[in-house]
Amino acid sequence: LIADDAAIIVKQDDNPFVSRGGLKLEAALKAIPVSVKGMTCLDIGASTGGFTDCLLQYGAAKVYSVDVGYGQFDWTLRQDVRVKVIERTNIRQLAYEVINEKMDIIVADTSFISLKIVIPSAEKFMRDNTLVLALIKPQFEAGKQNVGKGGVVKDPEIRKLVINELKFFFKERGYLINQIIPSPILGPKGNKEYIISLNFKKNSN
């Protein structure tokens, strides 16, 4: 039993988004800084919708939320008229005709696949100067030999190598490299993550 005069403290969730992913994207939006107000966006690897939620809260006009999974996306976001959920779909197989629209901003939070595959697969949805904000997860970029126990990349030199290789890769494809923004929170297993900010340059490939 609880005494009548007992103090009851309700702990508030400090995360204003449906998942921790929103905090990661918000940090990048503030660091650049960039306005997404009125923008049309594509969220690759939407999962529960953290990135989508962040984009909407910052004023995006429309978000196409794509994920290979099914039934994970937040129900409230699913009802939002600004959101178009595309589930059971890999970005590599997503035809342009399904969306039939070029994006102002493309964000990505994917697992078990390199950004060297993910981002080029989305180029069909890019126009000149489309902004790309992609979460770098070193454990999916470094190669098995460089990933420690529990799937964590602890060596800062390996993380640095991953970032430099991605910067070189995208520069070679003609992207403008803007910034590398450290995530304010660690990944689920304790990995340090980063968001790479790029601008797509049409006809550069």
C-alpha cells in the first residue's frame, strides 16, 4: 500500500519523438543548420518512425517512409496525412514510379547494409542539390574483421577509417560533402554513430 502523504514522482520521457532515432536526426538538423519546412522527404529504413517524426515536427510537408519490415511504424504517424508508408520494400527495389517524385531531403537509418549501397539506390529520387542525411553505423561499414565482440567498433581509428572511406566514396560519385555530425546518443549496443550530410549533384556520375 502507498501512504496517503507519499510523494509520487512521474518520470517523463525526455525524448519528444517516437524513437531515439529522432534525437539523432534532430542533432544533425541543428548542427548544419537546415530548415525542412515545406520540404518533401524520403525516410529510408523508417522502422518505428523516429526520423519521420523529427522531419514532421520540424515542418516537412510530406514524408515517404520506406522500410523492409512490416507493422513497426508508429500508429499515430501512420494516420498523419503528410506521411506515406511504404512497407515490405527495399530501397534497392523501389521503383521511381511508386513515388513518382523527386525529394528535397533524403534521410537514412539502415542496418546490416552499407551506405555505399543504400544511398546510390536512392539517387533516382534525387534532384540537383537534394540534401542527404545518412546515419553512419560503423559496425555495418567496417568489415567483420574490424568489429569487436557484441558487434561494437571500439577502436576510434577504425571509426575514422570508416568515415574517411565513405567521404571518399561519395566524393567520387560527385556528392558535395558537408559535415560529419556525431550522434548525441550511442547505438543500441553502444556503438558511436554519426550522420553524414551530403548534397547530390545531378549529372556528376
